[in-house]
Amino acid sequence: MTEVKIGKTEVYASKLGLGTNAVGGHNLYPNLDENVGKEVIRTALRNGITLLDTAFSYGRGRSEELIGEVLQENEFDRSKVIVASKAAHDMRQNGKFNNSPEFLTNAVEESLNRLQTDYLDIFYIHFPDEATPKDQAVQALQKLREAGKIRAIGVSNFSLEQLKEANKYGYVDVVEERFSLIHREHEAKLFPYLVENKISFIPYYPLDSGLLTGKYEKETVFTDDDLRSKNPDFKGARFQEILEKVAQLKPIAAAYNTDVTQLVLAWYMKHPVMGVVIPGAKKPEQVEANITSLGLTLSDEDFVHIDQLFK
């Protein structure tokens, strides 16, 4: 599998990673089977995916614990797995975001314990708080890097101004933000800054809760207890407009003998600014299907056509 370098570090990860919010993320998804979640991890690692993206907020540490259990199995070599985790929710303050050096230092130690490892390949500040100067927060992570606790420093959900403050001394290696074919606000200002400063970019929600997979119909209705019912992308004229564009991807996918999901993943992997693409999965079969996107090389013409379709 093709590997990509994370920022200016010596961390190299597979171009296709795995988002693990559905592995132990009981606070995010109902009725998750932890044994299935662990098999999702195993399937990814067995098929060449090396980057596992987790966070404390995925089940309040349960996702990390399950990943740690899998990594202890004799089948897997920890040194060949890129573990990325995130923290910001301070449970001593009812989940309020905290970026203080003390909090981040403790969060890394707690993450290491849950994952049963002595280092994290990537650690992100998951969300910015309102009080901590971002350069001070990142300096705390730099000290942890120098101590061998983490190998790469990331931030997530930061504004461009917050990122610039965080990167005051050039310590930030990777940024993880929401980005997809239908959420492209970062292209104008963030992307040029990342390229100029050799910071990797990892998009989350690349399939937009399934909206970019082609599985929804115009008649689809979401009940009030479904989070999608409150998402503007899944309501009214915008929902219909997105579905019309997704429908135009189906003949392109058919020409490549694939489906819309894999076509969209291939578009991300051809994008020059994308680092690792981290679609989530609730079932091992979804991981296996996503891996097929690695064998799909879009023509320049189709890449541009899809790009323009969703501009």
C-alpha cells in the first residue's frame, strides 16, 4: 500500500487509514458490538492499512481500549501500526474543552495506558479551548515528543488563525478537519497555508455520513431520533441537490467497474493536498470494500469533472 509522510516527521502511514469512532464509540452509535469492532481493526491491519484514527471522545476512551487489546495480539506488530489519538474533553469540567499543558500532558499519559503502548505516533488537540494560547499548548506536546511519548503533533477543528498561533514555532505536523466533496470551505485559505508550511492534511467525514455513497434516495426520510434529521445536508432542497450530483457519479463509477463510495475515496486519494483518507467502518466488509479504492486510479479528466461537479 502506498505510504505518505506526515508533515516533516519520519512518520509514514498508509494512504488509506481507518476512522474508529464506530469501534467502541457507544456514545456516538447505538448497539455497537465490540467484538465486531475489534474485527474491523484486525481486518484493516491484515489488509495493509496502518493508520488507526481514534480519540478519547469515541466512547470516552473505549475505542482506545479496544484498539489496545487488538494490538496486544501476537498477530500484530505495534511498530508497524500508526496510532493517532485526540483529546480535549475535560471530564472534570463536564466535557469542557481544555488545551492547558497540564491537561494535554495527562491526556497523553491516559491515552497511552488505554492503548497499552508507550508512544503515540500522532496526537491531536481535538478541539480548541477559549483560554489557552495555542502556541503554549503545542509547546507542551513538543516536550512530550522530545520525551518520546508522541512522534507527530496535530490539531483538529482549529480556525486558520488558531492554527497559525499553534504553529508559531513550526511544531505542527498534521491538521485534521472536516472536508469532503460537499464541504470544501478550507480550500481557499487553509490549503495554501498547509502546503507552504509542509503540514499534512487529513479529512474527516469524507463520506459525509453516507451521503456520498449513493445509498440514499430522494424519498428517504429520517425520523426525529435520527441525528441526520437535524443535519441541513439531509433536509429539503440541499438534500435533493446533493443527491442529484451523487447520481451523476454512478455512470462514472460504472465505467471504472466500481461503486460510488470507492470512486469518491479514489478522488480524495488523487487530490494533491490530501494526506491519509480515514473513512470509518462498522463492519469488516466495509473495510474490505474501501480497500479496493486503492486499485482505482482516476484519469485527470474524471478527477476534474468530479471536482467541478461539486464545486
